[in-house]
Amino acid sequence: MYRAVCVVLCACLLLPALRCENLLCYHCHPQPNGEVCRPVLSECRPQEVCVTATGRNGGRVVLSVRACLAKHECRLEHVISYKGTNITVSYSCCDWNYCNSGSRITVHSALFALAVATTIILPAWAS
């Protein structure tokens, strides 16, 4: 019985990482610096990754965006005009589900859960 519970627990933790669907990322329309974003979960198209984009004017952060972006655009910078101001936009890309959440806790929590599951499951197989 204990082994069956361990197998189910392991499957619940690992199967979401093995999905064959597109990447899931958070999406926020351009937000002026300091405004709260209420992100919406979205599914990227094939060949897209999650991105957190930052817009700067004169070295000062004035705009932020979360979305999906084509992989080949991740290393580029763009100058856009937003409300009459030229803004240099740079991108921080990542390629795992929910990675542009703005919180590193999500990733660390998943790794912690995996470590705990491994610690529980490995001794169960040995007995």
C-alpha cells in the first residue's frame, strides 16, 4: 500500500513537467512602473517562451510587461514609443511553465517538493 501511495505522489509531482502542451506563462499588458499587474495565465504558441520585459527611459524603469515571445527575440532590444516617450525595452526570457510569475518562490517551491518526494520515495523502494 505504501508503495502505491508513493507511486501516485511521484506521478502527481512529475507528470505536469512532462506535458507535451505549449508553455504556460503569465500575461500583463504594459504597466507603468509602480502599478499593480493582475496577471492572466496564457498558453504560448509553439516556439515561444515566457518573458518579462522592462522598458527604460534614461536608465529609469518606466514600464513592465509579462507575456509570451518568440525565442529569437529574447536577446534583442527594441525602442518603442509609448504615450509620446521613447522607451528602450529589454527582455528576460525563460522556458518553463509559470516562470515569468515575478516570484522565484514558485520555482523553489517546486524543487523543494521534488526533493521531499524523492526523500520519501527512495527509501520506500528499498524496503
